[in-house]
Amino acid sequence: MQILVVDDNRLIREMVSAIITHEGYTPFSASGAEEAHKVLDKTDIDLILMDVEMPDINGFELTRQIRERLKEQWLPIIFLSGQTNDQHLAEGIDAGGDDYLTKPVNSVVLSAKIRAMSRIAQMKAALDEANQQLLKLTHVDPLTEAINRRGMDEALDRAWRVAQREKTELSIVLLDIDHFKSYNDNYGHPQGDECLKTFSKLLQAQLFRPADLLARYGGEEFMIILPNTPVEGAKMLADRIIIDLAKNKILHDFSPTCDHITASLGITSTRFGAKNVASLIEQTDKALYVAKESGRNQHIC
Ligand code: GH3
Ligand code: MG
Ligand code: MG
Ligand code: MG
Ligand code: MG
């Protein structure tokens, strides 16, 4: 735990810091609001021990400021106050404090409170980790590690809204592997799965910008979401993918199109008057159909 001590009194800061060090944690200190904000800018603080009476700002007010800047982020704050009345304690809790101790601070009590907060912090970390895993389970396709249909729907909705708001062009590419049924039929389903994994890796490797997203749309169909990308950029990516598939040759001896795995791609962007995400997808669907009908292993916009 990294613990920030905010107190205008240097002696108190040093004494409290000594208790923190003795408990095996790392103390940081600030003499007022400005220094406190600076420490929070640079450091991942896990707990704040906050004085109440300070010359430049009241500890309750500083707590409100910190809650405001950290929004949803969980950061426990314990007041160390000279005031012993209950009303003052209640006011501190309402200002966003989690506990309230009176000065002179008893080192045994303070150490115990720090340990209690550290226990809560550990539970919180475990909960965050579990949430992270849940998010992965619900949004990532386990076979290909691409985002799944649910993740794609959410990402596409977000990307659509950003494009509308910022008046930028959003391009999408729908890919469908050519003659994949005969690949499965001839090489077997497990090798079909391996092929999907490799295919997905090759696509991912062609995406250079962090905002670009690859999703498994279903079966052997993939969607690439390209925020803030003109359709010409999407076509260049499609060219690169086709060339890359030819270079990396996942052999498919039973494909009527080619000796290796190829894909057909439908491309569209917000430039062509789609009214919503559904009609954007419909446009790529139609383009993909044309790519299939006119011989596969090509992209159509
Ligand atoms: P086309 O060129 O017209 O796209 O022909 P196709 O054979 O690829 O099209 P079709 O939609 O008929 O076949 C898709 C096949 O993809 C059928 C199914 O067996 C296979 N498939 C879908 N999901 C998976 C999967 O998760 N693993 C494996 N191994 N195969 C899958
Ligand atoms: Mg003070
Ligand atoms: Mg298909
Ligand atoms: Mg197919
Ligand atoms: Mg088909």
C-alpha cells in the first residue's frame, strides 16, 4: 500500500509516516491541497490519511475535490482530526471520508485501521480482477481471441456514436472465408479450428492502429471496425489482407478458388448514407455477397 499523509503540521506528517513505514507500507506526504494533488497526479495512492484543519483548505473540502477528480475510482480516506465531537465526524463521512480518528493519534489504533483498509483494498483488487475476467469471458471469443459478437455489437455502437459526434468516417470490413465447409469436410473440424486461429492472427497482424478492432462475427466470418478511417484506407487494408493470405498460404487443396485459404470481403463506410449500425452492416453484407458471386478472393465496396 502507498499511503498519502496530508497535514500542514510537519511533525505530525513525520510521526504518521513513521507508523506507516513501521507497518511495512510506503508513506507519501503533502502539506496541503496543492501538494496532495501533485502526489495523486504522479503516484498510485491506496489510502489517504487526511488532516482536517489546514491553513489553505479544509480537509473535508479537499476530500470533496479528490472524490470529484477520482470519480468512480475507489480510494479510502481516513481523517485525522483535532475535533472530537460526533457531529464533526458525521460531517467528515458525508464529505466522502471512510473513517475518522482524533488526534493525538494513537499508533496502535492507526496501525489497526490501516490494516483494515489494506484488507478491503485486497478484496477490491480481487473483485476488479474477477470483473476483468468476466469481461473477457463475455466479450472475447475463446478460440480466436478476437472480440466476440457481443463485444462487436458494443464496439460498433460506440464507434458509430463517436463518428456521428465527431463527424469522422467509420469504415467496416466483413470477411468470410472462402469454401471453408470443404476445408472442414476434408481436413476435419479440429484443423478447421486451427485454421480459424491462424486466420484471425493474420488479420490481427494487419491492424496497426490501437482503435482498429477485429471481431469474430460468427462461424468463419470476421468483422474489422476501423474508426476514423476513410473507405480508401479500408480498401488498402483489404488489399493487404488478400496479399498476406497469399503469402502465408494456409493450404486448402480442396478449394475451387485457390490452393490456399482465401477470403471474400465486403467493405463500407459511413460515407454511403447508412442511417444506423444495422444498415451499415447490411451494406457490407451485400458487398460481401457480390464479392462471393464474382469469384471470391476479392473485396468489394
Ligand atoms: P463460401 O465460400 O460461400 O463462404 O463457402 P463456405 O463453405 O465457407 O460457406 P458456408 O457458410 O457454407 O460454410 C461455413 C462453414 O464454416 C460451415 C461450418 O462447418 C464452418 N464453421 C463455422 N464455425 C466453425 C468453427 O468454429 N470451427 C470450425 N472448424 N468450422 C466452423
Ligand atoms: Mg492541521
Ligand atoms: Mg459464412
Ligand atoms: Mg465462407
Ligand atoms: Mg456461405
